[in-house]
Amino acid sequence: MALSNNFRRRIKVLFAISTIATTSVLVSFEPSMAQFSEVRKTLGSFYNAGSENEELTAFLKEGRIGDVQLGQADEIRAFYESREGLPLWIGSIAAYNRAKQFTSVIEASWTHGLNPQRYNFQQISDRINESDETLQAELELFLTDAIIKYARDMKGQRLTGQPLKGEIFSQSQPVVPLDVLKTISDSHNMKATLQDWEPKGATYKTLQAALIDLSGQPEADYIKYLPLDFGGIIRPGLRHKNIPGLRARLGLTPPGADVTLYDDALFAAVMKFQRDASLKDDGVIGLDTLASLNRSNADRVSQLKVNMERLRWMEDVQRPQKFIVVNIPAATLWAVDNGAAVFEMPVIVGRPERPTPPLLTGITGVRFNPDWTVPPTIKKEDILPKLREDPMYLTNKGIELVHRGEDGLETLDPAAVDWEDVTSSDLNALHMVQMPGAANPLGRVRVLMPNKHSIYLHDTNQKEYFDKYARALSSGCIRMKDPLRVADFIMSGEKGWNMTKINSVIAQGKTSDRLIANAIPVYLLYYTVWIDDQARVVFGRDLYNRDKVLADALEKVDGITTEAHNNIRG
């Protein structure tokens, strides 16, 4: 509906997405009790349909104030109707203090990797020191809209409903706006209520501290040399035109001669850099070291933000006493019992073209001496080309070829099959099964963990891969360096099970599934920032290039570019 000129004059919407100054923009506004009484009396009519203030009522129904779209208009209206127009943030000293406390929290939301402007910060700060009744009514709505968004975002629900491949969204119960507003209205300690919404995990708090620290640092002078590129692996003793940039990156002064040589001084500096970054300190600049060298402060800030978002997704997952967790980018497994890591071990994860998917599931037992049925992707992309070159490939690997036809299963001779003419339909009807033994790629142990991806933890017959620092080498499943230790961890709660029994079952050489009474949760997660055993923040390589996709999705929600977002300070 059209607004009266008088109403238009009274509304001053100053909406801007801009860098927030480091000093507080809040101005002390302490209305008198008489002013509070008058504002509260006036507000009662603002939120009741059919009142003389129909313009603001219409705005609320449309979900918009000026240029700002309120995200929860229906819920907000229902809340105020249930209160007969009683405001939440203004109209009393207690309500106004509540508004000031929340505004301070919004201002500091950048420390969680969030954007204060998403929570109407500019609109709120423009109105909180105004006594005009319409501006105070708008302030009420902006704060109410902001608290709902803030609660959802703290529960990791910024991207709920968006299809992002390779991510596990919030495991928290959906935030109900009316419940949020009731919690705030009933709270006697606003600060404690808001703090209760924040993640409590030690990793989150450490990443938050790192974000605050990095956000206060300017970019280093060496940024002009990035990204470094050596066209492949570079070792001490080699020469390359970009060695001067590497020296600048590590803070070394140029040598007197032969500036393109990777010399002993540079070797020592690279090894120190690798140790500080929790990388293998061999002085060899491969993919992980190069990625770390090329990471600017702005890159680290963005990486912290997306990983803090992932941590919020998992905050409300109820972890029992005993569970297993694998961080895919770190290629590391931890077995946890009684709140402490019993052991950790290196694992092999999926290579980029066959990534290991994040998942949450339960371990139901262990399969000893497993056979291996070749998965469809490996069968089509890996084995079929080899069979076209050598029809005896399966026989030489000890893999049986089984055909499922109308008469059931029958074993076929691979040499009798014309592999050049095999169609996708034919291939689907052929099963390639490798019996238990030393050549079996699953080794002697497979963890039973049902999931739609057919991903599981297992032993391997390629132990030499664990000597590699970069271990994204599998077809998607997780290969364990010490599978017997994991099997013992899983079976230890069952009567009569110990390492002696495990070895006895394996020695029999027969495939045997041993189930456990209570499933043990297993979490395969994707964090490109983690804490090492020396409590250092490690910025790992984004194996599957998921950080940028997630950062872009969050940027669209925030309505601000990554570059500007990285400069937000409260």
C-alpha cells in the first residue's frame, strides 16, 4: 500500500554493506522512564492490525522495512501478536539493556567468521540512540530479525537446504524462531544465553583465537611474489628462476651470487618452515609445502572461517564415550575413549578424482579375512582396460570372474571373454571377486560400517604407501596402517576378545564377520585446518577444492565479498 508522506519522512533507512570500524559505533542512549512509557504505549498499536498505524503493520506483513528484507516476517508477526504488541527490546530499562548487549554481540560476530551486517548491524546502530517512535519500532523489528538469524547461524544453519556436494550440513535440530524469541524474552542473563549458543569445543576456540589474531595482521611484503610455481618438485641443489621469490617468502636476504640456486641456507629455512607448518621437514617442496608457502593471511582467514562453519555443523552431535574419527585432509585416524585419544594413525584416503565422502555412521563389527568384490567404478575404469591388454590379468591377481545369469552364478574363464566387445550392461552382470589372502587389497581386516557410499575402513596389501607424506591415493575407502589395533579397539568391549583371539581368527584364513553388541560411531570429516599434537594450528591442503565452494556459498548468504569480509573488524 502507498505510504503517507508523513510516514515516509519518519523512516530513515540507512542501509550499507561496508567495513566496520574497530571502535564501537554505539552511542549511549538512556531514555527517561517517561519516554519509555510513551514509546511502549505507542508500540502497542504498531503491531496490531487495524490500528491507526497501518503503514508499519503493512511493512511487517510484507517482510520489508525500507530496502531491508526481514527474513522471518510471519514468525515475527506471530510472536508479537502472542504478546499483544509488547516489545522485546525497548519500552523498559531491562529491555534496552538487552538490546545493547545483543548489539555488542552482533558487533563482535566477525570473531566467529560471521558478518555483522547480516544481523542488521548498520540499521540497529543507526537507531539505537534515537527517540523517534517509528525509528524505535523499526529498531525492535531489526533486532528481532537479527536474533533469529544469529541463533540459526550459531547452530550452523546458514546453508540449510543448499546442495553442496561433499559437505555434511548442520546436525543440530532446526532452530524454531518462536522458541528463540521466547528464550530471549524469558532470559534473566542475556550474556549467558548468547554465550550458550556458541560452540564449546577446544578446536573451535583455538581457531577463533587464530582468526582474531590473523585478522589484525597486515599482509606481508612477500605477497607480491605469490603464487610461487616451480613446475614440479624442487630439491636442494637445483636451480629455478623463482628461487629469489622463495627466499623473499622465507625472509632470507639474497646471496652474493647464483640467486637461482636452492642452496644450504635456503634448505635450512625450508625445513624450519615445514616443521612450523607440521609438514614433513625434508626440504623438498612438493604440493603440500608449496600450498602452504602460497597461502596469504587473507587465505588463512578464509580457511579458518569455512572450517569454523564446519565445526558448528557438528557441535550438537552427541559423541558417546567411544568413537573413531578420521580427518580426510589430514589423512589421520583417531580412536577416542573416555574423552581422550587412545591412539592415532596415518591412513590413506581417496585421491581427488575419487574423493572420500564425509559421512557419519556406526561400526557394527569387523570382517576378518575379507574377500573383495571389485566396485563398479574400479571394474569399469581400472580393470576393464587392463583386461583388454591382458585377458589373464584377473587370473594372475587371484580374482575370480563370476556371471550372474538366469540360472544363478557361474564362474567364467576370463580368457574366454571378448573384452573388447563387453558393454556396460555386460560388465554389470560380471562380478570380480578376490579371495582372502596376501594379494587381497583389503588385507586381513575390514571394518563393518553400513553406508550408502560403500565406504569403509580396511587393511591394505600396499603398506609402502604409508611412507608417503601425501596419502590421498585410494579409490575412496580408508586404508589403515595398523588395522589390528583398530580391530582390537572395536572388539575390546566384547567378552573374550583380545589381540590373541584376533590373531587366532585371522590365522584360520576364512572370511568371518564378528559383530559387536553396541555400534561405535565413526565420523569421516573434512577439515582443512586442525590442531597438531603440539597444539599448533595447521593449515592443510584442500584436497578436493571444497573450501572455495563453501566460501562462495557463505559469501552469497552474507551478501559481501570474501575480500571485504576478511577486513571486517568489530
